[in-house]
Amino acid sequence: METIQDFRGLQYPFTTDPILRHAYDANNVEYATSSYQIDHDMFPGLIAFPQNDDDIQKAVKYAKDNGYPISVMSGGHQYSGACSTHGKGIQLNLKLTYKGPQDLVMLPQLPAPNGNKPLVYVSVSQSLGEFNQFLQDRQLFVPHGQCTDVRLGGHAQTGGYGQLGRSFGLLGDHIWGIRMINHDGKIQEVTKASNAELFYAILGGSPGNFGVITHYTIEAHRDADHDFPEIGPRPHGFKGVWLYRDTVLKLLLNEVAAMADDPEFPRNFDLCVSVVSSSFTMLKLIPELKDNMAEILQRIAEAVGVNGDTKFPACIVLYAQWVPMNAEDKYTDKVDEWFQRFRNLDSFFKYWCIHAAEPIEPVSKMTSEWLFAAPREFDHPYEKRCYMTNSTTLVQDKWVDQVADQIHQVLTPSLSHLALWKNCFLSVQIQCFGGKYSQFYANRNNGTSYSWRNSTVCQVLDCFYKDGEEGKALAKGWQAENDKLMCGENSRFSKQDKRVLWASYGDWDMDKSWPFYYECQAKYERIGRQRGLADPRGTFTPNPFSVKAVKD
Ligand SMILES: Cc1cc2nc3c(=O)[nH]c(=O)nc-3n(C[C@H](O)[C@H](O)[C@H](O)COP(=O)(O)OP(=O)(O)OC[C@H]3O[C@@H](n4cnc5c(N)ncnc54)[C@H](O)[C@@H]3O)c2cc1C
């Protein structure tokens, strides 16, 4: 493909010339490259790094004139590779485009009724780590996901699911405005007031397929509204790490299940349990382990009988949090009992607990406790799964035993599953989102289209595998078993296979797989109509993972 004329940023056309190909390959890397580069044909005809609005406008005109589609990439974390395209498409890489001082600033407050919320103007190129730090420096916060390397560009469109999901909802619930460059190369400002349908479709509908978003305007929360050091309630966290043991895992997952089963569970609480295989980059998840390394290695050595000079063994990580919603909220004995159950695990399983901390600090600081500071969990290809459920009978149905047994197969060497243990690495995250006071649920009709808002639990089971056919077959087989157990009429977890756009997997032809991602056909077509208007020539349809455009 020819390069774009008068474009100021760097451009890399696809080539078979070995020297030029080296540079192309070095710039053709996303999270999904490891798993889908060949299967999903992730070899764009041209990779272009725009420097500014003008470059993007030139690229859109060039694509329109030549009938090429554009895929937009901000951080490159899309699990199916949807930020990429094929040989007749252009990838616009915005990782470094909007990184000036004007691309992350506070704005004057809006007039009422939104007037009481601080407003942040942030570009798509900012990472969650940078955004979190900016807010923390100003004693502000918003809910968002865990990985510091993820960019706002895709994250806002796919939701931004994170530790504050029950207490404050999704990042996407906090978006007030979207600035983008549309199919005509024009700058368009989209708010709920200016274009409610397009706003709805962009926030949760079909990431990357409406235009090139450059910035978001986001409403933030103030620490001062949720932390009252002088008069009483303060945000309270619990962060624990146990060496993997199925008994500990079952106890913790039963806490998640019990919370999800109780529709009255107050809004203040959030709970997430993670499990990671050995050789996980644990210090990127719990950096404070470094402060006490000698003792921790000693504990590991005593508990699992290995020389502490090895990589981290498999671990369970618990994030628990209680946040006051106003000055009248009380940190009661009942709240403390909830945390006490996790403290008890520390003493009861003392050989297995390698870290337990209870931060009491402003929410903006607390949010940084829940970050993961590496771009990926394991340097291997993966077979991903993410299951949502609206069940409120998880304890009674004994779902925990099933999922814990599945995890155990991979994490513990046994005669029956030795190959699985040798070849596969897990990164599991199971979080409660349910209850009628949960803001994930309460925000369901706020003008965004994120699906499955009545979910009570989100269960992420990612299986990485040693490159090669054996590892791939083992990971696929393990996930096929999970599919049988976790979705379907007889499942203890969910009667329906419900997926979310942030954690996609499986068939990426959206026109076939949409029933997994959207509640009903009417919703799929409602988003499709906005696709038809926003993308009349298919400029923003770079791959099959796009809602089908409906043209009336
Ligand atoms: C290690 C890891 C951890 C994660 N943890 C979480 C988590 O805790 N919570 C959570 O909710 N999600 C999480 N995710 C998923 C992540 O939030 C989504 O994949 C998100 O969409 C990534 O955005 P991105 O810009 O970094 O990636 P990209 O791959 O660049 O973009 C994702 C999608 O958005 C589109 N897009 C990106 N930028 C633009 C733009 N400027 N204009 C128009 N369209 C654009 C792309 O075309 C693509 O379809 C995680 C992903 C990874 C890999």
C-alpha cells in the first residue's frame, strides 16, 4: 500500500523486503499478536502513527478515497486483535499521539445539574497508570480497570471494569463527552445532550467502529466526599496473598458467591479474588512484597519446601474494600466482621499467607493498591474466557467447588493432569458485581450500552500455554470443559453464555456471535443503525469484530 501524502508521523507499509520488514514487524505488535496474528490476519497494509488531528484527518480522507478500512489502536490490548486489520486496511496507532500537557487537564465545572463534579479532559493515548496518578495528585478518582498499560482509548468504550465496580460503577458511566474525528474527517463532539443515540452506541456498543476518538471528558469523584478522617469513616481495604491452596481458594470464593447471592448487600463493599500460576510477575501486582522479601521467601520455603530462590509459586490474591458513601456511614462491627473473616484466614493458614495489609487511606490512593503494573500476565499465547452470570443461588448450587476443581487441575501436579500443569499458566479473576445497590447495576439505564448489567459475578479464566500444539490443545481442552460447566441450562453458574466486549474470545465474526455480547436483537440493531450513520462507507469496519451497520 502507498503511504499517506503529507502525513507527519511515521508510516510502515507492509513489505516482503527483509530489512524494511524488520521495522514493520517491530511496530506490528499487540497483546493478541501471540494468539491471533495468523488466524485473524493481523498484518495491516499500512501502519501509521499520526502526530495530531491533521494527520488523522489526512488518513481518513486517504482511506475514504481509496476504499480502505481503518483500524484504530490506542493501547493494543483488545484480546481478539480487533485493533488490527488485514493487508488492505490501515492501522492508526495512537499510542503516542496525544501526550502533550494539553491532553490531560482539569476543565472548569459544568453548570448544574452536573455542576458538582470535577471534570477531567483526557486523551485516548493516556494509560490507566498515568490517569490514576493524575487523579491521585488532585485527590480525585474514578473507577477503572487494573492493568496500568491499558489506554483510555479502548477502555472507555469497553467499560472499564475494576475493583470499584459495585461501589462506583464503570469508568464508562463517568464519561460526559467524546471528541472524535468522523468518517468525513470532521471533528465531532458527542455528548448525551448533543447526540444521545451515538453516545449510547459508542459507550458499550462496538469499539473502534464509529470514528477515531481523540479525547474524553470524564466526571470524577472527590476523595473529600468519601473520606472523613476528622469525624469518622475512612475507606478501608484488605490486600492478602496466600500461596495457592484449594481450601483457601474455596473459602474466599464462597465469600464472593455469598455476596453475589445477597441482593441487599450494601453498595460500600467490593471483593475480587485472583489466582495466578507460578512464575507470574507477582511484584508487578503487589510491589510492597519487595519491602519484606527475605521474610516472604523464608515463608514460601517453609510452606512449599522449595528453595526461596525460585520464581513465585502459584498464589491467591484478595482485594477487599469498604468505602463510606457519606459522613454518616459508619464503620460498624458488622463491617469489621467482614474484614475479620479475611484476617482469620491469615492466622488460620499462617504458613500459606505471605502478605496481609489493611490500607486505610483516601480512595484515590486506594485505587492504586489495585493496579497491575505489567503489560501482560505471562509471556505466552492464551485461550481466554470471561463468563458473566445473574445467578443469586451460587452458594446453594455449589458453583465454587466446580471452578475451584478446574483451577486445581492446572495448579497442582497430579498423575491425571500432569501435562496441563506442565504446559499451562492461569490468570484468574473472580469479582462480585451484584446486588440492587451495586452501582454497576444501578447505572444500567444511564444512556450507555454496556451489556449484562444485572450480572452478579464476573469470572475471568485465562489460560496461557507454552507455545506449540501440545500446549494449545491442552488449554483449549481445559476451556472447553469450562464452557460446559459455566454456561448452559444445567450449569451451576449461568444458564446463558454471556460475554463482554472488554474480554472477548471465540468466534470474532460479530454478526454470528452478537447474542453473546448483547441482550437482544433490538439492541444489536439499535447500535447497528448508529454504525450505519457513522460509517456509511465502511471506513471504520476493519475486521469482523464490528456490529453490522444497518442502513435504513
Ligand atoms: C493485561 C490486560 C488487563 C486488562 N484488565 C482489564 C480490566 O481490569 N478491566 C477492564 O475493563 N478491561 C481490562 N482489559 C481490557 C481492556 O480494557 C480493553 O481491551 C480495552 O478496550 C483496551 O483499550 P486499549 O486502547 O488499550 O486497546 P486497543 O486494542 O487499542 O483498543 C481496544 C478497542 O478499542 C478501539 N479503540 C482504541 N482506541 C480507539 C480510539 N482512539 N478511537 C476509536 N476506537 C478505539 C480499538 O479499535 C479496539 O477495538 C485488560 C486487558 C489486558 C490486555
